[in-house]
Amino acid sequence: MIKVENIYKSFTKKRVLDGISLELCPGQTLVIIGSSGVGKSILLKTIIGLIKPDSGTITIDGTDITKCTSTDLQQTQKKMGYVFQEAALFDSLDIFENVAFGLRTLANFDETQIKNRVEKCLAMVGLTNVEHLKPANLSGGMKKRVAIARAISYKPSYILYDEPTTGLDPIMSDAISSLIMSLKKHLNVSSIVVTHDMNSAYKIADKIIMIYDGKIIFSGTSEEIKRTDNEYVKQFVRGLSSGPIQQTDRTFEMG
Amino acid sequence: MKKTLDIFQFYRTKQYVFIYGTIESLGKTVNMVLETFTYIFKLDINFKNTIGQMVEVGWKSTPIVILTSFCTGMVLALQVGTATSNLFNEPVYVGMVIGFSMVIELGPVLTAIVVTGRVGAAITAELGTMKVTEQLDALYTLGTNPVKYLAVSRFLACFFMLPILTVISNIVGIYGGLVLSTNTWEVSSCSYLSQSLDFMTVRTFIHGFIKSFFFALIIVVVACYKGFNTKNGAEGVGKSVTGSVMTSMVLILTADYFLTYLLVALKVK
């Protein structure tokens, strides 16, 4: 279980996360929505330990990663997979080595097991015969799939997705959403998904939270968000340019 | 009260930002170097990556080092031959001047400058691109420290390959001088080589060799630091590469003076 309590994070003079608290229960898919620049990706990176919060606690299966040693943090990271917004595949390695990377560093597999596991993970995300290719030879959708294969390769309990459907066509977006649901069903993983894509959010979410101005302003199911009276949430889910959320509210500078 | 206000105003000044930024950069650099040495002393080294980097730094830089050193040797021979011909009516001391110049000065410095342009720039561009495309973050999430995975192999490759390239540069530079001297000044090869080697001692070679280790350290530390601290996308990568090459060159030439001064004082000459 992931428990985030009262997380605060500021960059220069701008407070990005202002007392965020949330819980991810086993087997649950939690979707985080919000305008660009409100700190969704910062929250995700804080949860996996890439960014240290100014204050607050993040407990993953009983370990507070804000206070633990680097060894404990590494042990906790073994339980988590992270799918980056732009896939973040290693350019210098081929697809096989990209997917095998986590197996070599986070798990004790021999070469035969690694080969089998890489093939299985790539098949799970619908890719075959791409092992020898370099990331530059793949399309955006294929890169996202490889990134997901890399994240699930060492069998983590939690997967964090940072805008998995951004930049993809609607059909590929739906395919990625279906893949996220399929992984939840077959691997029984808990997921946190940051997205702007409401179609994807409605499809995959057990629970949706919306962040605005560093705070959680909504928490509920897909049905509840459709019926909410909150003007900020209504404007965002309907994709309206006019409303309480103004363009000027959305900019901040990272230090 | 006025003094307190002055202090607050100082925090907002460009001087404060510059001083703070410099101290922060130095701190980060020292931290990175210590981390790298810790992994090396613990022998926590990815040998496959290190061999790959040695090929990149050493083998692939060899042609350009040979070309530049050969030309430098020939230019030196031409200049020294012309100058001594004007003074003494015949080209004298050509071998000695070229031998000394290459081994104690031009070999190490020229090789370091060439490697800065070819290898230092490539390291910064690669690490900088990895930084702005979140590949360094991806390494962390996959349980790998970027310093261990990327910096250690590059550090070892530069540290061992630059001195070897320097030796190649010395030999090729002296040979370039020999080719020109025998053809243009009609100096015999025996006379040229005996002039080159007779006045040199083991210490002369050590002098150049020690410099090349320090230059390797400068190139790889600056390149890795600039790469790991790249910001702002493609534009940032370009700025980091420029900064890396310029900083390395300035530091190499500055360090060359102080190292020469120190080595001469220690009678390593």
C-alpha cells in the first residue's frame, strides 16, 4: 500500500505541492488529473523517490521513503515500476537490453531467464521481433509499450504512469488504456496514472483525484466526477477554456 | 537596522547569485568526484562499459591525434629550421627542440585539446541528452546510480587512454619533424634522432606523462558535471557542450602553467 501524507514541495518561490495526501490500496488504479504545470508529475516523482519533498511522509509497504537509507530506498524501488512521459528508453541500448535492464539491476535472473522474461514482457504489450531495434527506430506508441514492458519486467507491485497516452492518436491511446487494464488484471498490480486524457481516465480509474493549485480539490470515482458540482473539476473534465481555471494560474518555474 | 537591510539587499545582487552558484557547482563537482572514486576503490565497475568507453576515447581518437601531431611536428621542424638557418646559416638543434617541445609540452596539451573537442563534447552531449529526456531518472528508478553506470566507465577510460594517446602524439610528432627535417633541411635521421633523445631523461617523459593524467581528470570531470547538470532541452544541451569544451580548454591551459611550475620546482624535467 502507498500512503502519502501532507506532502509539501516548493521550487524557488512557487509552492507546487501544498499538503497533498492520498492512498493507493492493493489492486487499485488511481488516476491523477489536473492542468499542465500543477505538479502531477512532481507528485509522481516524489512518490518514487526521484524528488525529495520539503515535508510530509510517503510510506510504501510500511517504509517511509522520505526518511529511509538509500539501501532501503533501492529495496522499495524494486517494488515500483515507472513509465515516463516520453518513455525515457536508453538510446544507446537496443530494445532487448532496455527491457532487460531492470532484470539485471533489480532481480537475480540468469541470462536464459532474462531472455524468456524479456520476450514475455514484450509479448504482453503486443510487440514481437523488435528486440534488436534501437529506440530511435520505433514509433511513439511502440516506445510507450516498450517503456511499459521495461517497467513490468521485474514484476513490481506498483506501476506509476506519467501521461501514458500523451502524444498518441486516439486509437493508440485507447490501446494503451486497455493495456493498463490488462496488466492490472493479469499481474494484479496497483497503479497511479497521471493523465489529461479524460477518456482514458474514465476507462481505467477505480478512483480519480484532481489537483489544482497544489491541493487535491476532488477525489471520487468516474461516475462521481461526471456528476460533481465543483466548477474547477467541471471545467477541466469538459475541456473548457473559460471558467475558474485561468491560464495565468497554471505557470510555475522549476528551480 | 541599516546593516540588516544591507545584508538583505546583498542576497538579491548578481554577485551573491554568482558566488552562490560557484560554490554550489564546486560542491556538486567534488561530490561527483568522491562518488566516482568510491565506486572505483570498491571495484564496483561495469567492465563492459569501461572497455567500450576505452575504445571510444582511445582507439577512435587515435587517427585525429596522429594527424594533428604529425602536422605539428612538421610545422615545428619548419619553424625551427628556418629560424636557426637565419641565425647560424644551417638548421641546428631541430631534433632537440622538437623532441623537448613534443614530450614535455605539445604532446600532452595538444592531445588534451583534441580529446576535449572529440570526447569531452561527446560525453557532455550524451549525458546532457539523457538528462533532458529523463533517461537519468529512468536509471534511478531501475536501481542504478547514474554516476556509477555512466561516469565511472568514462572516468577510467579517459584516465588510462589520454596518457597512451599522449605517448602516440609524442612519437608521431617527433616522426613528423624527422620527415620534414630529412627532406627539407637535409638533416640525417641519425643526427635528428640522437639530438632528440640525447638530451632527454626519463624525468622528461614523466613530466609530460604526469600532465596528461591531470588533463584527463579535467576533461572527464568537466564533461560529466556539465552533462549531469544540463537543463532546458536541446538548447540546454548545446550550452552545456559549449561550456564543457570552453571550461576544459581554459582549465587545461591554466593547469598546464601551474603543473609545469610545480614539476620544474620538483626537478621533474
